[in-house]
Amino acid sequence: MARRKMLVGNWKMYKTVAEARAFAEALGRLSGRLSDDLEYAICPPVTALQTLRVVMPTKVALGAQNVYFEPQGAFTGEVSTDMVKELGARYVIVGHSERRTLFCETDDLVQKKVQAVVAAGMVPILCVGENLVERDAGETLPVVRRQTERGLAGLSGAAVAQTVVAYEPVWAIGSGRTPSAEDAEVVIAAIRGVIAEQHGLEAAEAVRILYGGSVKPNNIAGFCGQPNIDGALVGGASLEAESFVAMAEAMAGGDNA
Ligand code: PGA
């Protein structure tokens, strides 16, 4: 059973509502170039979800970049799963390295958020990845194993099968540096192996695992051509409609190669 490849944009803290609308309108003009063989999602700042829900081409799903795990309460500044779902989010990025490092998110908190997203009927995009110190110490595989195990702990095999994991080496994010496609494939195959151990072969075969970190139109096909890499999570290069479409075309072309 082939896994459908995904192109996911993570806009981080970029774009006002007006800017998000302009992107969606530009993407609408280019959307004939988005192959139906792929899945697409954009994760904008939460402030733009409502507008994008109306103006984004229907081929492109929406996601949130973060949620809190409690359903409601006195948690100043946080948003809940129901709040983003109501605004049209189908996906929620959980455990992005910027949240782990800048906002002190622990494996335990990430796990609670993943469970809350699944319970709300949305799809978590669980981010895992080693930093440069860990990589240089040869700890890449133990780190991604721990983050994957802890992030998905407590989920049924059926829930894991629906989940998306993104392998994002921290040193590759926004840096212009990437591992080779072959090195990313090794780590992503190992993540799939961890999921097979913990949640069964069926879940491991179905779960989609993306690569993220300095993905651009000119390198995406190499990553997505690897047998275990099911697409990409893209920051900077997802901010322009033309670049988003160019990545989609490179991915679709790679499929046919
Ligand atoms: P980048 O970000 O594509 O700008 O490196 C990727 C991410 O942080 O998801």
C-alpha cells in the first residue's frame, strides 16, 4: 500500500492576515500545477486560519503550529485543539525544535499535545531531530528514538497509522545545510523501525514520515525520491506561492522518475 506523499508548509511567525490572503490568491492562480497525487497543507500563524479557510485552494489543507493539551481553562496565551479545529485546522505541528528549545517543551509535554490532537480528531505532525552537539556525538539515532517513542506513547496502532512524523535535524533548519538524502533516509528508516517495534508493522507501514530542514525546490526531489521519505515539512521555501508550487512539481516529477 503506497503512502501518499505530502508537502507541508510551516510559516512560523510570518505573514499577517493580509499577507496570508495574498499568498492564497497567488496559489489559487497556480493551483492547476498542483498534482492530485500529492497532499498539501499550510500551517500559518493561528491568526490567519479563519481567512485561509475561505480563500485557500481546496487542494491545500490547513494546520496549526501548536496547541495546548488542556481543553480549556486559565492558560493565558494558549489555544486549544477545539479552537484551531473550528478554524479549519486538520493538522497540528507538535514538538517543533523551535518550541522544544525556545519554549522549553519537553518530551512529556509533546506527548500530551500529540494525544490531545488525536483525541480532537486532527492529525499531529510530530517533529523529531537531533541538534548539532548530539549529531557530532553520534547520538542522532538514540535522540530520534527517544523523541519518537515518547511522542507517540499511549497511542493505538490505528492512531499512529494516521499520524505524521517529521524528521528535522535541528542544525538543518533555516541554515541552508542539509544531510544528504541518503543520510536522511537512514534516519527515517530507523524511525519507521522504532514505530514498528512499538506500534506494530501495520502502523509503521502506514505512518508518513517527512524530512524537514532547508528544503528548497532544487533539493526536494532528492529527499522525496527515497523509499522511506514521504514528503517534506518546509519553512522558508513555503512562504512564496511560486516556490511552494515549484516544490510540488519537483515532488510529483520525482514520483514518476
Ligand atoms: P526551513 O524550516 O525549511 O526554513 O529550514 C523547516 C522547519 O522548521 O520546519
